Amino acid sequence: MTASRRARVAIVTKSTLDDGCTRYAQGGIAVAIGDDDSMQQHFDDTMAAGRGLCDPAAVRVLVEEGPARVSELAGLGMAFDADASGLSLGREAAHSRARIVHSGGDATGSAVETTLLRAVQAAGVRAVEHATVERLLLDAGGRCCGIACSCADGTTVVLRAPAVVLATGGASALWLDTTNPQTATGDGIALAYQAGADVAGLEFEQFHPTALAIPGARRHLISEAVRGEGAIVVDEHGSRFLLDDDPRGELAGRDVVARAIHQRLQRTGNTHVFLDCRPIGDRVARRFPSIFATCEAHGIDLRRDLVPIAPAAHYTIGGVRTDLRGATSLPGLYACGEIASSGVHGANRLASNSLLEALVFGHRAGNASLADTGEMPPSTPAGRAVQHRTTPSAAAHDAALERLRSEMTGHAGVVRDAAGLGTALAVSEAIGDEAEANGDAALHRAASVASLICSSALAREESRGAHFRSDFPEPSAGWHGAIAMQHQRREEGVRNA
């Protein structure tokens, strides 16, 4: 939206414009607008959740510019839930105040997506759907100057531009149990890394602790806001075991809750614990209509039934390294949203800061791309001509991707160790090599990102936030910086005191 007001913009997506993680965001947008709240308190909560790895300057930008971005959404026609006192504010885990604005109860992400798509279409932005970006184009000076993408009809399209903004989401679909769509396999991270941009923080994958756990069914997200409203987590005996790990219980940080549930399942051999929404009463159907309907479709009534839950891969905290403007280390390339490692989340994302980050740094990336390029004409791509893609076997692709996901689930999940990560790394690299030999570029990208994740997790020999090593169970003062990697130059020990 920001760039479309002053430049010609095209959006390229490998599915449809409305297929992404944004629409699945249930909780809302965290902004300090309550009478008992302040930007400093939001800043403090975010820094505490990040376990010492947040960039204070980035967090300051996030909390200070957030209210303006929410107002902008309202100006575009998005309706936020309100009560007699004004905007309705919810509370989620690790927030010291109720500061989550929401829309449609638990349909905030869908409302954001609908609002922005309507604005994009009204602005006449060109949309290229069902197109897979095969590589970023670089000019002779090493500046990103466009993309080459393959379309569903087998043709190859080259789009040249003085600026490319990656907003491709994360890589949580590299695990078997995930709240994300199956398209979230880290394509943008792989493309940026292969072009020479720095990536960072990929060891930090956030597992949401409360995903619906029904055999054969998609792991539907059950928002943290449900626990914020009073739902509790219990085991098969009705015990609130989370209190054994943290006095905050259900309102502890996501990493703490997910790990406590995971460890309970490992000890008992069960596939799930339970979320008890009965303390919320009949209000649960009104406050969380989408979650209520989803559970009802599986024969679960939130007003009287326990909900089977288990952790699931949910959010990729690390990604393509960006500065405060959304610029990457590769000139002409920008990134925003879940694909970006902006420094906001550190080692553990605070609930409902994700939509906020996308809005704040998406706005900044749009402005930066315009400011940096000005009226500069598109560069001419250097190097070889774009080749038509090879069409790999769908069955072989699916089987290899399933094997990759199985390895990541078994060895790079909520709790990791060196032996398991080494195994997952070796399998990921082997799958990547095989995919490259077979001309399966999509699988090669997925395997490349899995390899980066495992390499980062192996390098960080400590436990911090969403990254927990059973062989290094404590945080270390020697690991206060980010692990950054660049193609053909892996800096696995970059530590900034």
C-alpha cells in the first residue's frame, strides 16, 4: 500500500493473494492505547519475552509506530471490536496489560487481509498469482533488480524493478505439525540467501502451545487470547501442571508453555493434553466465534467439552536480516513480516506482536524502497539467461518433502540436542542435493532452509527462548548476539556482546 501510492507495484504469489498466514492470525494486534498502559510498558514486555536478544531500537520503533498503523487500518475501513468504553482490549500471555485490539472476535488476521487486499485492488496493483519465484535477479553491480518466476502454464516471467520487497512469510510448514498453510516452506528465505543476503536467528522457531490435536485433522490454532480470557490447560487427570513450571501458569511465555506441554507428552506417551474453556462460560462462543465453529465441526463444544491440544510449529522468528528501514544486506532487496529478522522478537515472540511488526515494518520497507530508488530506471540483469524449469515428479517431491518434515519434527522440534540436529542437518543436505540434481527447485529451497535452521540450532550451544537444547539446558552470557549466515560464508559464531 505504501509504495503503490507513488510507484508501479506488482505482487507475485505462488498461490492466491489471500493464501498466507495473515488470515489465520486470531489474537489481534498489540498496541499500547489503554488508559493503564504505555509504550514503555509494551516495550518492556517485548524485551522481556525476547530473552535478551531483541534489538531495543527496533522494539522502540514497533511500539511507538504501532498506534498509527492501527489507525491507518481503521481509516481503510477495518472495523475493530469495541465495548462501552471504546476499543475492546484483550490480554495475552506475557503481556502485563490488556492491549490486544481485535476484529470479529478471533478473526483479526482475516480482517487485516481483507482490508489490505481491498485497498491494493483499488490502487490498481498488478497481481501475478500461481507463480513461483525461481530466483532474484542481480545486475552487474550486485544490486537486486527484479525476479524470475515460473507460472502455472509453464512459462517463465521476468519482472524487472529497482526494488524488490520480500513478504513471503516463514517456514513453519517444514514441520509435520503446523498451524501454517503447506505453502509456508521458507521460499523467500532461500531466495534471499542464495542471492547473497544475510539471514539470522533461524534457530528460533516458535511452537504454539495450543493447537487443536485431532488425528488426521489440520492443526488449527487456538489463540493465546483464549487463555487470556480464562481457559486453563490440564492433563488427563484434570491437573493444571503448567503451574509446576511457572507461577504464571497459562499466562507464561509461549516457549515456557509449549515446552511444559511437550515434556508432559514425552513423559506420559500421550498425544495431547487438554484446554478447558469452561471457565469462560457461554461467552466463549461470542468472543471466539471462529474457534468455536472449528471445534464444533469436530464435535467439540467449548462450553462443556475439553479440547485436545498439543504444540505445533507456528512462527519463524529468524529470517532475512533487515535494518530499521526494512533493508537487507543486499542492495535493492527489502523484507518485512515473518520472513524478516528485524530484531523485534529476539529469542521468543511476544503474542500479537506479529501483525504489528508486519504493519510497522511493511510501511517502513515501502518507504525505504521508494527513497532508495527514486526515479532510477530498472537495471539490466547480469549473468545467464533465465531457463525454463524442469518439472520434477510430483510423487517424488511429496515423498521427499514428507521425509524432510519428519526429520525436522523428530530432531529440530520443541526440544533439541546435538545428535538429533546433526542427523536432521545431514538428511536435509542430502535431500537438497538430490532435489538439485533432479531439477526440483522448490524442494531444494525447502531443504536449504531446513539446513540453515539446523546449522543455526547446532551453533547456538545454549537454551534461550524458543530454542531449547537438552544438552545445553541453560542460557549462556556468551550468546547475546545473533547467528548470521551468508551464502558460501557461514558465520556460525558471530557473537555481539
